[in-house]
Amino acid sequence: MMERFTALELEEKPASSRVSVPVTNEMLQEIETRAQRAGVSRSTFLTRLVKYGLEAEQQKRDHFTQKIRQYRESTDPGEVERLGNEIGEMIFGQ
């Protein structure tokens, strides 16, 4: 299991691995521009983006799990329907 650090904590720890990811020229320019605006290196900026993305994905999963739990525990038919619709939208989109 991956250790959980915030993006800022991750920046303070030395990198233990490197990866190579192909990006388009347009993406590279956007990364360079945003890194410069943030006053950080390209690598630091990419590390932040990846970590924030992982954190957002975990929050999304946690939210989904919470909705499923509420759905299973609810005894109110109206709430069951509402939660079922919300869960369906989360799975299949609107």
C-alpha cells in the first residue's frame, strides 16, 4: 500500500523513484508555464499534480463508499430512491 502524504509533505521528502511520461508539446508548454508561475521546478510541479490527482481520486472513492453505506442503511423509501439515483449518476454519469 502506498504511504499517504499530502502533496506538500511529498515535496519535502527526497524522491526515491523516477518515471518517464510522454507528453505532447502543448502539454509540456503548459506544465512549464504553470511551474514558472508557481515558482517551482517542472518536476516539483508534476509531483504536485500527481499527488493532488491521487488525493482527489481517493476523496471520490470515499464519497462513493459513503453514499453506498447510506443507501444500504436507509429505511426511508424516498431517501433510498434519491441515493440510488445519485449512485447511478456517479457510476453511469448523467
